[in-house]
Amino acid sequence: MIRSLPQRQLILLGGDVILIIASFYLAPVLRFGVFLDLSVIFDWPDLSAIMIYLMSFYIFDFYNIDERFDTAGYVLRFLMALVAADLFIATMFYVFNIRPYAMVILLLNTLFLFSFCLGWRFLYDHRCREVRKVYRTLIVGAGRAGHDLYEMLSQRNDFAITGILDDDHKKWGRKLGVAQVLGGTKLLPSLLDAVDVVIVAITHGLSRDLYKQLVDAKMRGVMVYEMPTFYERVLGKIPVRHVSDLWFVYVPISGVRRSVYNIKIKKIIDIFLSLLGLLATLPFTLLAILAIRCSSPGPVLYIHRRIGWNGKPFDLIKLRTMKEGCENDRCFAGQRDDPRIIQGGRIIRFFRIDEIPQMWNVIKGDMSFIGPRALIESEVEEFAPQIPYFSLRHSIRPGITGWAQVNYPHGTTVEEALAKLEYDLYYIKNLSPLLDLVILARTVRTVLFGKGAR
């Protein structure tokens, strides 16, 4: 089954887990000459340490399989990731008085991890990079949905489009890029031996014969997907223009479910993270306030009307990074060289320091820590009539960060709003503690390395 997390990344992750466990086992052996009971490594302190190392690798982007592993910058960044994880683990063990974490053991463990995990990446780069599963893909439907699907697949090297089927004989022989419309759907059974995946890009209704052919294809071991499910699994978004009301009625939507996590746990986590975040970032907030005071007259805080949960407006709080009175001029929104930004404002925005006061909105209950971006009223009024299902993004509280925020840059056009809505709806449909954890990790990566920052 095709998943949004590629198999090659899972191979890297699995190798890291094994090598981290090996490092935890070998460090005491080398230091004290004593072989430990392997079960000791699987108590909760060491398991939490393993998770911290993996999270650090993820934040520092070491599961990006398209990056070269043999550069000096990569090696230095890998060492930084290990040091950051070591500091966090040592601090956690000390603060919670878990058990002594000897400096020699810490140093040996770091050396083992540096050698093993970095060596594993060199081995992977040398042996596994070219081992790639390419799915032979047949598209059913040559209309707008099929065209959009082709455009997406043509940008990926893990799918090879073998052809397109459509029952409209006027389209037979036409080409979408390099793929040809081979004929009607009656050809499907004859093509199955040369196909791994069949994707149905027909939004409105399938014939009984086509349903039967798709069931037969599935029984012959071919993976069969409807377009929304395929997008969801592979791209982590919902193709808004190619789903129907019926699809939304029958698919499970986790974000609006009255679960313990949605109603209680998520709110507790929101308040905890906000209080912790306000305290931890206080020095940076004070420096930003000083920079704003010195570079621009006017208030330090920027309070703006936004649309929140169930479409209700609220006042969002941010640090002001633009010249007073210019904030509402949307013609420059999303541009890297925005002339409205004050001196020092770019640094504040680059590291997302201007977002810190929004944690007060989270504590007040206007927002969640993770959710769709809170839009201004004029954006909602502009986008809602033009974009299908746009109002669904208001079915949960907006967030300081979110799935759309870490996957797509801020934009002001209808097309950009549509692209972000596809990610927002994916989050609302699949909201879970694990997805929230992934978003938090990617947000930390964005703050540290500026990926996606505007």
C-alpha cells in the first residue's frame, strides 16, 4: 500500500533506531567492561532518550533522502544535532533526577552515534539510493481531475504513467504531456499485467461496469485508489476541486470528533505549551520589543481582527514588524522584500518571534497551538465564495502553526488560498496526537533554519 512516508525514509529511520540502541549498549561496555542486560535499554528513560535523538534528526532534516550525505556542511550539522539532543537529554535527566548521566558515557555514546549513524547514511547513499520502487500507473479519467493528477505525478520520479483511459471517444489518441489517452475503460482488464496502480480521476459517478472492472483489478493485486485518497496518502492534502459532498459525508473526520484528545487533552497541551513557550522565549521577546521601540514609532503590539472557530471574529495579538498604518496594505503580503517591514523586522519574522504573543490567544481559548492559520475578515470574504468547502477550515480553532503553515508559504491569491485549504482539510480530517507531534517538530525546524519563513 502506498503511504505518504516513503519506504526509503523508513529504512533510514529503522537503521537509526537499531544503531542508537547499539550505542546505548556499547558505551557502558567500553567504559566499565560490563555487559548490560539488554532489557535495561528498554526502560522509559532510555526510550525517551531514543525518541529525543530521532526527533533531533528529524528537526535537523536528516530524513531528507534527496540531500547529499557526503558534504562537510552535512557532517557539521549532524554533529550539531547530536549535541543538541545530548544537552536536552542531560538537562531532562538532571531536572527530573532520573539517574546520573555520566559525562564519559555521554561522550562515548555521542561518538558511537556520530560514527554509526553517519556511517549508515554513507552506506545508504552508496548502496540504496538507486534502489527505487517506481509504480507503473494508469489514470482513469482524462478530464480536469485527470489532468491535475497527471501534472502532479509528472513531477515525481516514483510514478511512471503508462497511459490514460476515458470513455469519451473524442479524447482517444490525445496526449496529456507524454501520456496518451489509450481508449475507453473497457481496455482496463487487458492492461493490468503492465500496471501497479490504478487511480480513478472521475469526480461524479462511475458506471456499474467500471466498478466491476476495478474490483477485478484489485483482486488481481493491482492497487486501486480514488483520487482524493491517493492525494491524501501521497501528498498529505485533500484535492478540494475534485471531491464531492458525498465524499465528505462518508469519510471519517477526526478533527471534529468529540474525542478525549480533541475536547480535553489538546486543550491542556495548548495551555502547557503556551505557558512554557512564553517563559522560554521571554528574553527574545524583550529583545524584539527593544528593537521595535528603537526602529519605529508606534505601539509594540499589533492587534488585528481575525476569523476563528465557527467563523467567530477575535483579536489576534502579534509583535508589530511593519510601519504603523501599513499593515492592511495587502498588495505586498507574502513578498520577501516587503517595503512595509521595519528595521530589524525581517529578523523577528524570520525566527517567528512576532508570533510569540499569540500564545496569549491560545491561553484565552481563541486559538489552539496547532490548527489552520487565522485569516483576516477581508480574506475570508474574498475566498469563501470562490473556493469550495472553504468554510470547513473554521470547524476547529485556528493555530499558531499548522499542517498548511509548515507545507506551504503564506500567500494572498485565490490559488494560494486553495492550496493551503487542501492542507488544512487534510489536518482536520486526520487530526491526531502523532500528526500534531510531526507538525511541532517541523515548526521547530522552520524556526531554526528559516524554511518557509516569510
